[in-house]
Amino acid sequence: MTTPMTDMMTARRTALNAMADLPEPAAARRPFAGVRVRLEDHLPPHGARDIPPGLVTAVADRLVRDDGTHGAGAAVLTGLSRSFDLPAARAFHEALFGRVWDEVNRRSGPQGPGDHYRIKVNVTSDGAIPLELYGSRWSFKQLHMDRDALLFSHLYGPAAGFGGGTLRLVDIRTYMRRRALRFDDLFEWSREPTPGSKPVLRAEHEGPALGECGIDLGRPGPDEIVYVNNFPGAGVLHGFTPVVPEDRSSFVREFHRCSVKGVPSC
Ligand SMILES: [Fe+2]
């Protein structure tokens, strides 16, 4: 994928518009069935020198949707606290993301960016995000696709002093195919302080889409890593219920994020 990033909005609209015409998958499953991967099934209790290849495959199998795997488009790796404290978990997260991305990119064929991509790793503190960059001190909560990222993963923690903040995913590809819906039937564009926007599910469609094709994964914490296939054609939306600070003195909600986006080839 060598699409200039200024065209990612077009790529997302086009892909979402095409979902009504997709054929029924041969091995249709309930959206997000089997989304979880247990780290203990792949890693000794005290970690391993190298990332186990079977773990990379297990996560990628859940993320990739169109290579015959019929993955959910998301994966939740659980059980990190058994092997890692938070700094070690972040290091493991970053190392595993690179391996998972290599596998997802390889399986994506011409839909993927090939060698033209950039991986970004950062920590975001909810409630303290630079206003001038994002227009809000809080991470985006409505059900949406990120604009540029093709794959991302989050590891939450420390997290304390608030209620809400449960993670919700929607398989909007299945929802649009079943109901023959197009982009304009469901989506609007986010309002951003910087150029570009992301597709946002209109509020009146949240309930039906969540009920039929969604999952609430609860409040994520330092025991798990959440991966989302955010390719335009994957059709996976993510969002959070509102975060409600309950104890300002102890409030903290950080997440360590790994993401990758395609970059134009020269
Ligand atoms: Fe997002």
C-alpha cells in the first residue's frame, strides 16, 4: 500500500462502502469469537530469551481476516502479569509488536505496505494529552477507526482512580454486509484540530452494532495487550465507554501504544 496518507480518508471511505458487497465468508463465526490468547500457553513463567514463533502465529491468526484464516480482526493477549512487571511488559509488548507486524504484513500481500511502513511506540497519559495536538486532553472514545494506523496494540497501566473506560470493539464489516449499508448510512468524520479525520460511527448506531457484531472487553489493564487490525478493509471499530475520574489524587490512565502506518514509496 503506497497510498499517500492524505488519501487515507478516501481509502477508508472506499473500503467501508464496499463492505455491503462482500460475500458471506465460507467459515463465518460469531464476531470476536476466540479473540483471546493466553500467554502461559506460549511462554514459560519467567519469560523466554526469544519471542516464541507460536505466539506470533496465534496473535496474527486472530488479526488477519482475508488469507483464509477468517480472524476476528483483533486479539487480546492475557496473562502478562505472571511473567512481567510493567517496564518488562512494555519491552515485551514492543518486541512482540514488531514480530506480529512482520507476520500480518506478510499475510496481507498487495494490500499491505510491503517495505514502506513506519512503526511508532509511545506512552499516552489520558487526561494530560497536549490540547494543541489533539484538541482534547482525553483519548478518543467514540467507536471509530484510526485514520493512518494499519495495526496497533495497547498495553494499559498504571490505571487507577476512575470508573468506566471499558474497551468495545465492533465488526462493522459483518454488520454492513448483513444489512447492505454504505459509509453515509453509518459514519461521520471526526472533527480534528489538525488536517485529516477518522470515520466515526454515528451515536444512533452504537447500540445495534454493538449488540449484533460487538464485544465489550471490560477495562483493560497491565495484564493484557489488545491488538486491532486497523487496515481500511478490516472493518474493525474500537472505542471506550467514558472515563469517569473518581479520585483526582490517584487518577492515572496510561497506555503504551505500538502502531504502524504505511509511508509513500519514493
Ligand atoms: Fe483510536
